[in-house]
Amino acid sequence: MRQRRWRRWLYFLALLGLLALQGCGTPWATVPDGQGRAVMLLGYDPVAYFTRQQTVRGDPALSVDLPQRSYYFANRENMALFQADPSRYEPQYGGFCASGAAFAIKLGSDPTAWTVYQGRLFIFGDIIGKTAWGLDPAWNVAHADEQWPSIRDTGWRAASLAAYANKVPYYQTGAQIKAEWLARHPGGRFPDYDPGGMITNLFLKPPGWRAAEGFGQPALGYPR
């Protein structure tokens, strides 16, 4: 038991070392474009989720800059709608996975894994995050809304590492969520997807890298 606890501490210290080397990360789920802008949603149009109910690639020439983040738009009409009321169209929880946000985790951002629920746009890290969130959307939203103010301005690496080190009382592992889903869907098939591993997601790659690079799914590419 003592040896196992010591290994956990070594692992935690190693993560802290990586965190110090890589930085705390951005507070929003952004990736840099060719001009160095911190772009949300890998350059997909946030308004199109509401007006067209689908994912639409934005045009880098049609962009709106907000503090620490920028958005691309498919047309000037969508850009004007966003400029008139950004809070109506921005994704919840900084564009990070809405399922993880319920546990104070700021990881994952796939603009093709999404839903509009009660007039709000929720982005997920992948199909697993969306499936897990779908078990109880109201529960997930309530907990994420409660956690978000305390982590909103914290870099995603620092926030996620803190969430793993000091888990919320209601924390559920991926295995527990899968078991609950299977219990509710007898004979169903829970999505089989490789999320890439904690080290890669926390330290080696930016938010949305799996969708951008095509890790286990079609590659969307990084914003230009």
C-alpha cells in the first residue's frame, strides 16, 4: 500500500514538472492560426450551430476578436449576429468538453461533437463525451455551471490537473459512466474511441487536437 501511494506521488510530481515546462495553458479552448490568433472551434462558425443546425467552416477573413479568443464566420450575416450578442452564440465553458466541465475539467474540444440545449451551445471532446453527457443533460449543466466560475480564467492544463488531483465528490470514472450507460441501454453499444491518453491531452497537444489531426476520426485540420 505504501509503495503504491509513493508511486502516485511520483506520478503527480512528474505531472507538475511537465506543467511547469509546458505552461498552464490558455483559459479558452483555442489553437493558433497562421497569424497567431487564438481561434475557437478550430475555425468553425459558432452562429451556424443555431441558424443552420450544422457545423460550417468559417472564413479567416471574417473574424471577430474577443479577449484571448477569436471566431471565424461563414458569412457577414452570421458575423453581425455574433457581434450584436456574443454571449448568445459562444460555446459554453470556454468551448471545452461540456461533460468534463461538470467535473471541473477543461479538456477536449471537437466542433463536430455538439448540441444546442435550452438555447445554449455545448461542445464535447469527442463522441464519448457527448454520449456521457446525454445520460443526464440537466445534471451535467447544473454541475458545470456551478464549477465554471472558479475555473473560467484558469489555464486548461492547470485547471484539469487540479481537478484530477482534488476530484469533486461526485466524480465518475469513464468506466463508471460506461457501466451506467450500458445499464440504461441493454444490448446497446457504447462508443469505442481512443481519447489519446492523459499525458498527450494534458501536455503534448492543444485543445481539439484529436479532431484537428484526425486521431480516430476524420481530420478537420487546424485553422488557417
